[in-house]
Amino acid sequence: MSQHQSLKGGSSKIQAKRNVMKRFERIEVLKKQGRFKDGQRVFGLPKTKPE
């Protein structure tokens, strides 16, 4: 059985910019902006845009 084109992970394809970030990525962005401190709760984070 062959694999569908959309599931193949070719390195030659142009990678689209993701518009959804994982929690750890959001925390990294907030730390760079000075909006997150260590020990702060990780739930209910403010919205962030990928860099």
C-alpha cells in the first residue's frame, strides 16, 4: 500500500509557518518578552504569535 502525498515528509518541500504553538514554545516567547516568570502557572497563558 502506498503512502498518501500529504503524509510524506520530503525535505525538499517548502515548510509552511505554523500558526499554532506548543505550550513550551509559548513560554519561551513570553520569557523573551519578559511577560513570564519562573514559577508562574502554565495554564491560561496570553496569546502569542510565532517569531
